[in-house]
Amino acid sequence: GNSVTQMEGPVTLSEEAFLTINCTYTATGYPSLFWYVQYPGEGLQLLLKATKADDKGSNKGFEATYRKETTSFHLEKGSVQVSDSAVYFCALSPRNSGNTPLVFGKGTRLSVIA
Amino acid sequence: ETGVTQSPTHLIKTRGQQVTLRCSSQSGHNTVSWYQQALGQGPQFIFQYYREEENGRGNFPPRFSGLQFPNYSSELNVNALELDDSALYLCASSSRQEIYGYTFGSGTRLTVV
């Protein structure tokens, strides 16, 4: 079946530190991959996505590259800010369609301290 | 362009009761999905509706049911509430024509006591 595994948190970093949150997946075929962010008390917001192997998604300084050979989609940011404190979810969509249910990882809580 | 609106934002129910959660889809979206997010976990897919019919279901019992209306708004109904049903319930709207265009609401926090 389809599944997503991401590193457990919480992750605590100082402002301007480098961030990596690991994500690996298991899926049949060629899924699309996503990172969602959830700020306290809010729903999910799409952070970035990649739809095929070697694609790089990027947004707000965050990046992730779709690595088919390692079935990974690690999230990185070169310099985190306090405002990046949130829970980050890696997710996959098994098919290239706007109505295919998402499969989420358990989430990684990031706390950035000044 | 309006987003996805869910109501209520919070509610508390007693075990055995029934609850209805509501979701207004983003304008132009014809598909709605519901997810359950237990504390400290990732969202789990409950079911999806397209053109007022259920179009996919996750591993949830039949006491979880839903409706989609002609204006694409939706309801999630849960009967015979159990303590483990306490969670954040998220609604996401999308369009079959727009790949990856999921828009999530802020959720309804349900507490069962």
C-alpha cells in the first residue's frame, strides 16, 4: 500500500539554522509528493509539491527534490525564522488527479527559537 | 476567490451522541474530501464526494457518513460517538480539472467526553 514516513520531532532550531526534515515514501506507480504546513490552530496549507522524479518544489525558501531512486522527498531550508515554527506534513497522492486522496505522514513539529 | 469554510470550529459531545460537521467548498471546486486528524498524528482520509455521491472511502466504519449538496457544500455525520472520535476534522475541496488543487479548511475540533 501507499505510506509516508517522516522523521519524528520535535525539532528545535535556533533562528538562521539549516533545516532538514526527512521524508520517505512507499507507493505503487509514480505518485505526486507534497509538503503541507500547519500553523497552531489552523488547517493545512500547501507548502510545495513535485509531480515527477527529479522535480524540485520550492516556496518561501523551502525546497524538496523528488528522488525516485531513494523514494525520498526531504524538506530543506537554508535559514529558518521564528515564524517557520509549525508542524510539517509530508504527503503523497497516488495518481495525477485533483481528486485522489492524500496519504500523510505523522508530521514533524518544528520550533525555532530566537 | 473564497476559501474552504468549516463550522463549527469547536464542539464537545457526549459518547453515544451524533454530530454533524459542515463544510463550504472553495468556489469552482466540485469535489470534497474529509480527513480525521487525531492529536499528534497526520490526517487520515475518511471519504470523498463528487457530484453528490461518495467517490472513495478510507478505513472508517459506516457510522461515519456524509452528504454533498448541489452547491458542492458538504456534511460529515458521525453516529454513536466514541471517545476515540475526538480529533480535528478537516475538509478539503478540489476540482478534477485542477491537478493537486486541494484547499483545506481550518477544521472542526471535536471532543467526545
